[in-house]
Amino acid sequence: MTTRISVAALGVAATLTASPVLAQMQEPMQGMDHSQHQMPAPAPQADPHAGHDMTAIDGMDMTDDADVPAPGSGSSRLPGTEGAMHGLHLMPGDWMVMLHGYAWGTYSDQGGPRGDSKAFVTSMAMAEASRDLSPGTRLQLRTMLSLDPLMGARGYPNLFATGETAGGIPLVDRQHPHDLFMELSARIDTDLGGGTTAFLYGGPVAEPALGPSAFMHRRSAKLNPEAPITHHWFDSTHITYGVVTAGLAGKHWQVEASAFRGREPDESRWDIETPKLDSWSVRATWTPSPNWAASLSHGFLKDAEATHPGENETRTIGAVHYADKRLAVTAAYSHKVHGGDAHGGFLAEANWDVTPRHAVFGRVEVAENEELFSAPDPLAGRSFTVAKATLGYGYTIPIGAFGLTLGGSASLYAKPAALDAAYGRNPKSFTLFAKLALGN
């Protein structure tokens, strides 16, 4: 493993191992009357902590409430039984604080002539704080950070994945690293009465109302070590520099609209880029029961990709989520248009907790991709329909407030014969991973 990877591992370990120290803050709270700290959300908007494991605070009965939708990334919604993000919860004064994070060590071997192998670390540390400003108004602050830039500008190998650049060269068959600042946002919810709330969300680094919840926040993808090859069809806007979203919500519905910066992040992964509001999106979400959530969104992205300068892009995305206590499933379809050409993308993924320790997961994707080759290659600009199927297994070992999951996955691909010379007839890939997560 390279020096960069070692540094990343140490940095993330330092971030996560600081959490048990914070856990000691819980001890003085034992025996207190905690009822004064209960901060119900303005009904019927989903409690920002719904789906989280609140039992980490000693002496408090704060079990999951599946009757309201669970929060996804940004302002998105997931089924109430999703319960994807279990972390450490603290209550300093009038604030409710949730800490979550993971360090994911992975070895990936991508087959075929264009494949590569690499050991790398992906990571995320998240802090969320909320409090009531008045009986009907709640404030939420959230930050997410990642040490992914330490893996290098070219990220990690991932056959048929495309998007963004390194050294001015398009990244092909690789997943780019995420930025240090994944989110710096605020949200205010206000009760309007009659079972309706209004909210305002955004910040210098946030996620517009476009597409489903980002893949690292979906329980259906919680153990899959690879980003989807359709990431830039569905949820690549989860790191956007400049977002303002306004919406209305009821218990079973939510409508919202965003103004945001359409350009994807640049190659400088350590800074905060200049926010802009040159693009827009709208999204409607329906949560008919604790087990289901469905959304439909549409967005206009100005000058979206560095690999297509001056070209605007539109995306229309439909997504459906199902979750119960053991199974989580996501299915989505995206139709994006840039430069006058339309490109579809399909994704279906699932995670099944067979027992509390054993889990199996899988993902199937299909993408119409025109970015696999660059000039002067004769195949440059041609669109090819490619598919990837992944199946994996994970075994989780509880370690105090943490969970250590050991596992692996294998992937097969389908593609046109015209790609045989570049990718081989039957490329295969596999991964081995160890994921240390605070909570689950």
C-alpha cells in the first residue's frame, strides 16, 4: 500500500477513534430527567433523527419511528424503516448531536486490458446538530468530510465508470475521489399547520433536489465498496458548490425546488469552490408507507462537465426505494441529455441482512456511455450500452460503538463485441474490503 494510503488510513482512524472520547460525555447524563431535551419535529415533517439508533444515549428510550420517512442525503427522503445511518448521539444543552463515519479499506482488481488493481481507502466523517428555535421551528446544521483526496487524483479503478478529470485528462474506467468537503449545510423546518411544514435547505457545499439519495447514504448500498458506474447519471450532484432548496412536506409527500451550481467539482479536492446559482431542479417524493419511497426529479445543469465544455445537461430521474428491517432495495432510471444526445442509465441494488452479522448485497447497472474513448481513437464519441452485475458478502463484528465488516464482491460485465479489443471478451473483477464504521 502506498504512503498516501497509509496517511489516509491514519487520518481517518484519528477522526473515528475520537468518537469514544465523546461517548464519555454521556455518563453525567445518567439519572437525569431527559424529558426536557425531547425536541419533536414540527409535524408531520420527518424527524431528522428518524432511522438513527438513538439508544446510544444512556437511559433514554429513543427507538426508531418508522411511521415517518427517514432522511436521506441532502433533503431527500427514504422509507421510514430504512434506518441506514446508526451513529453516536449526544445531547449537549438544547442541541441534539449525531456523529457518524467510516473508513473503508479496499483492494480492487479490475480485469481485462483496460483493468487495473489498487489498494485504497475511502472515508467519511459526519456531524449533525439540531435544536428547536421556537415551538414550531427547528434548525439543523450538517457537515461531512472525506480524506478521499489522499488516494490520488485518478481515484480507484472501476471498469466502465467515467466522469471528471485528472491532470486535464478524462477519467475512464476509474472512480474519481470525493472532495474533502462533502457537505456544509443548514436546514430550517417550520410548521405551517394542517399537517404541512415548509423547509429551507442549502449551503456552500450541499446537494440539490435531483435524483435519489446518494449511494453512500442508501442502506441498499451500505456494503458495496464500489461507486456505481451510473454515478454520473443519478447522484453525482451530491457534492455541489452552492445550493438553495425550498420545499413543502407532509407525512406522505414532499415537493421541492433547488437553485445550484451546475458545474461538477474540479480537480482541486481540498478547497471550497466559488458557489453559483446557475442551474435548477425540482423533485416530488411520495412515501405511502414506512416501507416505500418513490421520487421523480428533473434538473437543468449549466456547463455540467469539464469533458464537455459549454454543453448544458438535463436529467430526468425516477427512483423507488423499499426497506424493511432486513432488506433494502433501490431501483432507478435516468434520462440525461447533453450536446443534443440522450443517454439512459438504469440501476437496481439490494442489501439483505441475513442475520445481524451476515449480509449479502448486489447491484445491476446498465448505462449508455459515450465517454469510454477520446480522440483520436476511432471509437471516440460513439455511445455504447454496457452492463455490470455485482454480488458480494459481508461479515460484521461489533466492536463497542463501531462495526467492522469484512467481505468481498465479484463483478461480471456485458458489452458490445466492438469493445472486445479494448476490454477483452469477458472481463471480470473482484474486491476485498474491511469497513470500520461508527454505528452501522
